[in-house]
Amino acid sequence: MQKTRKGLFLLVLLLGALPAQADTAPSQKKMNILFVAIDDLNDWIGCVGGNPQTKTPNFDKFNAQGGMVMYDAHCPSTVCGPSRSAFLTGAHCYRTGVYGNKTNLKDAPKAKDLLTIPEYFSKHGYHSLSMGKIFHKHGTKDPKKKDEGQWAFDEWHPSPKTVGPASKEKPSNGLLDLEGNKASAKGAVFDWGPTRVNDEKAMKDYNTATWAAEQLKTRDFDGKPFFMAVGISKPHLPFFVPQKYFDKFPLDSIVLPKSLRTDHDDIIDESGKPLYGAGKPNRDKNEWWARTDKYNKHKEAVQAYLATVNFVDDCIGVLLDGLNESQHADNTIVVLFSDHGWHLGEKLRYGKTLLWQESTRVPMLFKVPGVTPENKKCHGVVNLIDLYPTLADLCGLPANPENDGRSFTKLLHNPDMKWNDPTLTTYQMGNHRIYDGRYSYINYRDGEELYDHKNDPMEWTNQARNPEFSESKTRLKKHLPKTNEPDSPENTFNGNKNPKKANERRKEKVEVKK
């Protein structure tokens, strides 16, 4: 009897211990996120294939280690502020009314209450932290302080100081205006040259990358998963980097991107008048290209961009080395991307904006440990607007119903699957591009363009009036937004002397031209 009681007692103890062991067993650790936003970077990355002259060993190494190239990725807008507002809130510009750099999303009635990606991850148990440009910067009531999106993070750090050019001339590159005079302050924005210190360790972006690497190597974030957002400001203008980066790209070795001087001749309205040129509200002639062409500085401009991209690659190397040396290497999703593309002479243009491929397409490299293959280039059509739902999906967070994009988690697991639903890019109010992997349909308020990328990858031949393409045009046109939210108020602390006048263009919702 005594043995039986002892046995029952031991059995009760054992059964009582089982639930306790299940409750205290370690749960599956959530994936971390390393979210790296790069400003004004186009596809001039070795593993992306945009320019054979480029030198990007760290991007290429990342691709070789599972950082899959999302080859057909696009932006929600071709300007920094609205693009970042869109992918950070998960809401397209036509819904929020954030169309330009002077609008702070916190001033936009349809955007101000949306949870941004870092806020959403923080709400679901993540520690969010950041350094560098993630949100577009805006002025505040205090002239000494800027709104850089500090409010979106649990932990935010100001960017280090930058290093100026070696030359005291403005512009440093000596590029005159079209009348042969010294460029104005506005014209001097399009500038390049070596910095006064020939050392990458003095540069803002390099120090931002170093800071992030140290966080990864030294912190466990109190056991929480983390969402780390790192902003790299280059290759945004001006192209000021140490001289040693210029030295890697001798001028006599520079090969210019392809361009066609009659490129805009077939972009016309119904009466045959040109839609691209001086004085056009949506498609004004590009002065930077005109000045560069007049003074034969195309090779210098391309050299400066290549040099700046090479510097950015060094920063990426520091950051990724820090991750690889940390305890988080096998449990961190990494996404490297640019906020929009950049023209280097294609379409007779330097810079961003408008709705051609060089502005809308962005480099994106995506790594999910144990999922994305090595040395892979995925051709599925994705958009930065899809980052929010994709990252939430990968981390097991509930979907945010406010998101416009769609998760491409399935594509990451099966990169060769068909994935070409039409995607949207917006430039200013009422101007949109719909792209499906082959055809690009551009609808401005005063005209339209259609390009067949299979046969015309440089977008030299506008097929919008060609009846052979009418079916494709009609199909893509159905994906245009039916209405466009009016321009949201511009930030009155951005140095605008007459904010009332600047906000007069806010109209009632506009019906898209049928």
C-alpha cells in the first residue's frame, strides 16, 4: 500500500511538471529586421547589372551570401519625401495627398494617424532604433530642430556631421549656367568633387554604418527582437566623396549611358504639340542635362556618381560585416533598397522625378536567412509599398488593413514564380505610371506614354498612339487610381515665405482622365 501511494505521488509530480515545462520552454525567436534605406541610388550595382563600370564588391558579396536581387522593384513616387512617406505608412500618395518634399506626412489629414513601419513593429513587441535618413526631414517651430521622424522610433540617434568639398568655389565642379554665368545657389545643387578630407572615416554615412555595426555587435536589445532602420544619404547630391574614390574611375575609361537626342519627339498631345520641354508644368526640360551637355561634362558627372556609389558600397560593407560578426547574423532579415531611381543622361536627363524607368525602378536586395538563395536575381514585379506587409508577414505580425501593398513572401520562397501584377508609381497629383514587367503605361494629366520593355528597354519609342498596343494600354489603364487626394498642406516651417499661397493648389478630389 505504501509503495502504491508513493508511486501515485510520483506520478502526480510528473504530470504536474509537464505543463510547467511546456510553459517555460523557449518559444521560437522572432526574426529581427535590418532596414537600410539608401538615397538616390539607381541600378549601378554589380549584381544588379545596371553599369559594368561600377565597383560594388560588398553589394555583390551580400548577393552571393543570400541577399537576393529583386531585379524589377519600383518606388511609389519618384521624389524622396512622398516615396518615403508612402512606403513607411504603407499608403500610396493618391490616398494621402503627400506628393512633394515640402509636405510632412504629419501635416497630411489622411496620413498623420497611420502607423508607420517602425511604430507597427514596436507595437508588436520589437525594439525600434534608427540613425541616418529614413523619413524626409522637415522644419519645426524651433529653427534649431528638425522633424526627422524621431517620434516613430523607441530609440533615435542624430546623424553625424558631414564633410564639405575641398574646393571653396560654388559650384565645386565649375559648371556654368546656360548663359555662361556662375551657377545660382539652386543650380549649384548639381555639384560634385572631392571632399577636403581624403578619408572615408570622416564621412557621415561611414560613421552611421559604423554606429549600426557596433549596435549589432554589442547589444542583445534586452532580449527583444529589433527593427533597426539605417539611412545612407549618398549618392544623393552633391557628389562629394574623398578623392580616392574618384581615382578609381579615370575619365578616359568612362563609357556614357545610352541616350537619344530625338527621344522626346514622339511625346506629343492630341494636336501633335510636344509635351516635353521648357515651360511644361509636368515635364519641364532638364536644365542639369542641358548644362552638362553644353559644357561637355557628361563623363565628369558619370565619374562622380560612380565614385559616390563606390563609397556607399564601403559603408554597406562596414554595416554587413557588423551583422555577420554579431549574435544576430542568422536571425535577421536584411533589406537594402533605394527610395527611387536616378537618371545619368538617359532620356536626356540627370536626377529623379517624372515617371520613366530610370526614376521609378529601384535597387532592392532582400535576405531572409535560410530562405533566399545565393547569387539569385528574382524578376518578380514588386514595389517599395509592398515592404510593410511583407516584413510584417515574414515576422508573423498581423496584417495592417491600412496597407496598400501586398506581401511578396511567397515570391521570396519561390523566386521563379510568376509575379507581375501591375504596380503603381506616382509623380505629383494625378500623374501615374502602371507597370507589369513588360509594358509601362504613363498617364499625365495632359498626355500619355506607353513603352514595350521587351523590345524597347530604353523607352525610346512611345507607343501610346499605336493601335497595335491599344489592348495593352486599355488593360493597364484600368489600374489607374479613380480619384486623387488633393495636395496636403506644405510644411510652413520649410522656409516658405507664403505658405498660404503655396497651399492654394489644394483642390477637391480630381477625377482621373478617362
